[in-house]
Amino acid sequence: MLAFSVFPSANLVGDPAGETRVISIAAYHAAFEQFDYSMGAAISMIMGAVMLLIIGLVLGWRSTFFRGAAGAKG
């Protein structure tokens, strides 16, 4: 989980010719610079849900590689 605080998200937002920033910075900008707290909270909740989904998929995918001959983890 600490890796997500260092690299918050690989998705980038912004104009193609303008400034590009990660989604966590967009949430901060919406909440604390534009004073749109509901938009900042919505961005943060969606980002958290996507991270939990990815973590669940990786853990489920990883468990398929660690099955022994009898079907038990081992």
C-alpha cells in the first residue's frame, strides 16, 4: 500500500497541450484550490475503489500460481 502513496496512479488527467498531472493532484486541486470539496471527495473515492479492485485482482491472480500438486497452497 505504501507504493500507492509514492506513485498514486498511472492515469493522467489534463489537456494534451496543457498541464498534465496525476489523479491525486487533480483531487487536491478540486478540493483545496477550487473549493469544490464534493468533486475532490468523489475523485478520491473512485481512485480508492479502482485501487482496491486492482489489488483484489492481483491477489486472486497470484493465488493461482501457488497451488501445490494436491490443490492446497504450499
